[in-house]
Amino acid sequence: MEVIITEIEVNDVRFPTSLLADGSDAMHTDPDYSCAYVTIKTNKGIEGYGLTFTLGRGTEIVVQACKSMSYLVKGQKANEIFTNFGSFWRKLTSESQLRWIGPEKGVTHLATAAIINALWDLWARIEKKPVWKLLTDLTPEQLVSAIDFRYITDVITKEEAIQLLKGSKEGKAKREEILKKNGYPAYTTQVGWLGYSDSKVKELCNKFLNLGFTSFKTKVGQNLQDDMRRCQMIRETIGYDNKLMLDANQVWDVNESIEWMKQLIKFKPTWIEEPTSPDDVLGHAKIANELRPHGVGVATGEMCANRVMFKQFLQMKAIDYCQIDSARIGGINEILAVYLMAKKIGVPVCPHAGGVGLCEMVQHLQMWDFICLSGTTENRVIEYIDQQHEHFEDPVVVQNACYMPPKQPGYSAKFKDDCIRKYSYPDGEQWKYMYEKGIFH
């Protein structure tokens, strides 16, 4: 009997991270890390789990968007979706009425990511493989068939994508063994939230140094003197043999970005992340051209709307590091397109992670890239933040500052049952308690 999708449930799940300034940066000063959490149910009892990351208020809008799109998925045969995944993805993103409130961006695309992530989780559970292994075991033709190449054929075609994958086939089995043994390099942002005190930042720098981390990121952009003081303090703690990355979270104008960063160049940052509007391709290109002679790269992508925006950033040489996000654009299908464009153009992918479930999911994609596409970890690293992992059934495992490949089937996105009970908003046990006690208003 075929696996048929019978129901889609969507939960609004929020964590009160603003209470301790976890996740705070120059633009997002009080985030409550949250997600729209999708459960796909089937007639065979197998379920798929996926999510898209949010910061609290507005999650209910993404939840409603997921529900509005669910009719396109319910009643479908899983095998038919996965055999024609590229066509199904286009159908999901091209619904003639819903597309008007996108298209392929904003709330509808966040909802697309949650549903698509849950479908890949379902597929991996049916195949009894973690997603990274499912991806790795697909033939180049099968993998490319999952991608919608509309709007990007001026950069890469299906035929070119297949050839790129075939060209990386040599050494594939050896790289998989290396990954299983050593894991994939991580960097930490846990030391760098703007709401943290200096003493906490120092304490965390030392903690992660002792855990083997050699790459650290801190937030900047609220106050130049504070940024200089904090960067100096972090450099004194981690030294100059380790890497330091900076992240402005879109807070600057273009010229302001350049002038501000010229004051921070002496701290030898590897990159400045999101220096200006995430939609400003030409602005990023100008910043990158000004900073490259100083040895500072530009990174962006966590708020990039879709593969078309990534195409332009890559075409214009506006970024030195491509930061895909597992929940921002339309799920794995579209993310694969970005990896392939970045490979062809020669820009390393360093995924954004850290929010609810982002570390859990994005590790699978970067591991596939290492085994099947880029074949290297040089100038590549996955962001790591030590938050919310305890709520997942198959949380990330980081050893010696490296992500170890997941072994359980799926996309590592399934919450524990008690997490849903406690943190569903607004009626979960923890939220009821906090409102009753006046902790939240």
C-alpha cells in the first residue's frame, strides 16, 4: 500500500529567549526564538517533521500560511511527490492565488520551507536514512530533478548541474568516511550576543576555546566605541591565530558600513555579515569591493528571499561567503540550487544556523555538499549556537568543534512531545505560567 499524506498539523512554538538577551543583535534586540512547526501524517503511520524559524510575534501568520497551503499536500501520494519533486515544488510555490502574496518570498516562502522540510524528513524516514545520506545516495539526475531551475538557467542549467555533480564523484566514498570520523567544522556565535555583559562574553570565549573552537562571531552595529571595545576584548581572549567574524544584521546604510568597518579592520575580521539591507545586491557589491583589499570578506544570505536573489549576489561578486539558511528560502529543493550556483561561480557556502532547529537541519546540507559537490571544508564552516537543542529528539552532536553526522532517519527536526506541550503559544504550560506570574505581559 502506498504512503498517502492524510493530514498536516501546524504548531506555533516559542521560547522566551528575550529574558536572557539570547539571540540579541543590533537589529533584533529582544527575540523570542520560535518556529512554525509542521507535522505531516500518513496512512502508514509514518510522519514527517519540519519547521521554519521566527522571532516570536508574527509566528501565528506563518502558521496560518502553512495551513492555507496544506490543501496542496493532503491526499498526495508520497512517492509521486518525491519522484517529481521539482514539479511538486513549483506547484506549491505557484498556486495561482497564494502566489500573489509572495511570490517566492516573505511569509508564504517561510511556510513553503516548513512544509518542504517536513516532506524531506518524511522521505528520509521512509528510506530509513538521515537526510544527508538520502541526498548523498541520490544519483546526480535524481538530485537535480528535485530542483526548479526557472529563473536561474542564465547561471546554471540542469545539464551543467548534473555535470558538476558527476565531476565531484571521485573520492565520494572516502569523504563520507572522513566525515563520519572527523565531523564538519563549526564556529560559534554564542559568545557574541549584544545583550551580554563583558564578563559573560569573556567567560563564553574561554568556554568555547576549551571546547576546541577556533572561529568566533560577534554582533556589531549599535555603537562604534562599544564594538571596538568588545572586539578588542574578544581578540585579547581568543588571540589572533583564531578567526573572528562580525555580524551587523542589516543595521547600516552602504557608506556607513564601509566607514564603520574601516574602524574595525585592525581586529582582522574574516568577514562582515549582513552589513546592509539583505535585498541590496549593488550595495553589498560596493562594500565588498571596498573591504576586500583590507582582507575582509562580505557574507550574507540568512535573510535572502530566494534563489533569484542569491543568483544576483553571486553574479555581481557581492559576497565572498554564501550563507544559506535551512528555513528562509523554499526548503532543500531551492537550497540545492544555491549550492550548485555557488559551486559554479566559486563562492564557499557557510550556512547560517543557531535559531530553533537551524543547526539540526543545516548540518545535513553542508555534509552533502562536502561529500557530493565541493569536496572540501576549506573556507567553509557551519554556525553553531548552544541553544534549544535539548528540545529535539535527535539534537546536534558537536565534538572537538565539529558537527558529527546524524545517524537517525530524518532531518533531525522532530521536537520531543513535552516541548510542544510546554512551549506551544499561547496555551503551552510554560507560557501560561509566565503570563500568570507577570514575567510576560
